[in-house]
Amino acid sequence: MRIAIVSDAWHPQPNGVVRVLGSLHERLLAAGHEVMVLSPDLFTCIPCPTYSEIPLALFPYMGVARRLELFRPQAVHIATEGPLGWAARRWCLKKKHPFTTAYHTKFPQYIHARTKLPLPMLYAAIRRFHAPSSAVMVPSHSVYEELTHWGFTNVKPWSHGVDTEVFYPQGKDAFDVPRPIHLYVGRVTVEKNLPAFLDLKLPGSKVVVGSGPQREELMKRYPDAYFIIAQGDEQLSSYFSAGDVFVFPSRTDTFGLVMLEAMASGVPVAAFPVPGPQDVLAEQDPDHPVGVLDEDLVAAAARAITFNPADCRAYAQKFGWDRVVSEFVSYLAPIGG
């Protein structure tokens, strides 16, 4: 099948959406599909306001339309609600072609946190974007329930996977800092709620691996924490493995792939009992725990750090990519089909 994937998030952006879409792209190709990715690197872009590391395509409709016409896709999947997503949506509607979308990011909450605009208005705008979609793929049951609550009628659960060949236990010597190491990996942005982690009184060290617009501010505000940027997957994998417990303070993630990457590396998780972490840890065996959900992150980290790394690894291995790809293809809306 010729599949067009349209995404405003793509390499070299280091985030969970890019990780998911990149892995999906590789596996679709391996399965014999012909895949075209329409991404910001193909267009003239400007920096996103308040988040300069994210490029936004400038007036992309003609370029998107031309590339789609040449490719002649048999299915179109729009992964993001940015300029490229809106352009592809416009093209599909103009041509009367069906398409699918995905809800990877809680933009209403993120915009609300920055602007205080009312959530009902923000959800209405996102609902309008997704309304013509044949299927809105969402990464968790919690997000399914959330969007249904906000009036979405075309939501489909789409599981996410972790690459256990990239992320695996490989020693604890990547950081030369006092132990135990309380680790966070991910974007350093306001919506990730990092002060809830960095304000904690924890033994050993706090290590933050990642970049983002809040990084410089937090480095000045928390001089006792260690801030590091990984250069490539090999180094990132070694950083995950070096942690003793992974602390995930976000309250707004749709899923939280980094928690699976930590567990695949043999590192247990401490997080708030909110959607995202609740979904990731929903299937853990009480006799072989791999994470703790608690409003008290200090208590959660103290309990989680005692868990068996082998149990964490085994749990992450349940989230295989075969199911992810199979579900994705099954939800696609064939053009002319």
C-alpha cells in the first residue's frame, strides 16, 4: 500500500511523537509498504512561538498538494494538528478522499497552561480538526475516554510500542554522580511539570536528560541537579540504563513512551496516578511490580527503587511493535476503497 504520513513533528526533533512515527515508518517499510513522510524539513519553516526548537511550515498547502498528487497515496494519515496537518486535511477534503488522524499531544492543556484560554474552546478547535477523520488514533484508554467526553465520535485505541533492541540494561556507569540516581528523560518544557521532580528532597542525585525551552531557566533554578543532552540513541540508551529509578512528573502526557524505554532498560518508574502513567502501568503484576503511582513522588521513588530490574525489562517487552503496526494499518481508510 502507498501510505502518506503527514507530520509537523519529525527528525531531528527529539520527542516521543517523533520516536513513535519514526519506528512506525521503519516497520511499515519493512512490511513492504511504500511510505512517503511529509515533514517540516521539506518546507520553508519559521520557529514556533515560545518553542523555537519546533519548526512550523510556512504556507505549505501548495507544496503538500503537489507532493500528494505526485505520490498518489492509497491512504493518508495525518499525525499532527500543525500547518502540515491542516494543509493535508484541506487537500483530502477538496479531493473527497478519506483520511485518518492521530492525537499524540494534549495541545488544549498545553495551550491553556501558557495562555489560560478556556479548555472548552481549545478542545472545540481540536475536535473540528479531527471531525472529518475516518479514525482518530489515540495511544491509551484514558485519552480515549477524555476525547469521548469532549465530544469526539471517531476515536480508536492505538497501542504504542518500545524498541527493546535500542533500550536495554547495559550497566550503571554512564553518570559519575552520587547514587541513587533519580532520572528524568524527555522534553524540558513547562507542560512536563519538572519542578514537581526537581523540588523533591531525594537522596543521591537528580539527572535530567533532554533539551527544551525551559532548560536554561531550570538549570539556573536548580544548580544541584545535573542537566545533560544525549547525542544519539546509543548514548540515550546508556543514560536510561544508568538510572536507579525513573521519575515522571508530567500530568498531561497522552501516554509517556519514556516510561517504557526506562523499564526496557531495567529501570522502575515513579509517577503521579494520572492518565498516561496509569495506562503504561495498567497491566503490571502486583507480585512483580515495575512502577509506583503516588501523589507523593518521594514515597513512590523510594518504593520503586527496590523493584527487580528483570521484571521491568520483561514488562516492557510486552509492548511489541507488531501489534502497533497491525492496528495502524487496520485503521487506515483506503482511498477509493
